[in-house]
Amino acid sequence: MYTIEKAYLITEQLRKFTTGYTHHVVGHFANIDFWIHEVIEALKAIDEHKKRFDNIYNTQKYWTEEHGTIVHGYCQICNGRCEFSDGKPTLPKLKYKSEKIDSRRELVDAAYFFLARCYRIGLLTSEDLKKRCDSIGTSIDPNDLD
């Protein structure tokens, strides 16, 4: 699913930044606004997935009912239309609930640890750290700041 894949890509980038050499972290910190924006947008996409899914489902259902859409299954024996198919189109099914929850958590964690690393290096003040953590919906563990 696109939403999960996008979150995963951002998560992996932030993990690389967090564990990199200090001079690399400093370089990526120069684009901190971009990365925080990417995190926020990915979180929004995850959170709004159900709404987008409902739009897809309802629109497809309406279309198939209004237009009498018929989709016959394929018969592998005769290589044609399956005579046992009822012709009803298959509507999308909502999946990936646990994957969305996991990808959301991993993304927030990766962003948080990148921010904490930036704080420990001296790139963020405690006020800036709190502000950025608030923007991604996470708190600060004082043990992570030593």
C-alpha cells in the first residue's frame, strides 16, 4: 500500500540520519523543516486512509450498481467466461490495519530519535525539540537526551 511504503521510506531515511556520523547528521539537519514536513504529511496520509478507502469503496459500489457492471470470472478449463460466476464485481476490502499502526509508530519513533540526536549534538534547543516533537505528536523522554 502506497501510504505504508511512503512512511517506510521516510522512516528508513531518518534512521540512517540518526546513526550517521555527526557531520552527516549536521548536513541533514539543514533540511529539518523538509523532513518534519514529510513526517507530518505521511502521518496525515496514514490517519486519513480509512476516509480515502471509504471514498473508493462507495464510488465503485455506486458506479457498478448504477451501470449494471458485470464482471465474470475467468475459467481456466475453457479459457473463457466462467459459467459459475455470478457477475458481481468485487469491491475493495479494507486491509493493513496493523501495518498502518506499526508504520505510524515506527515513523514517529524514527523522527523522534533523529530529533533527539540533533538535540544531543547541540543543533536544537530544548524549546525547539519540544516544538518539533509536539508537531509529530510525541513526547520527550528525558533519558534519551543524555
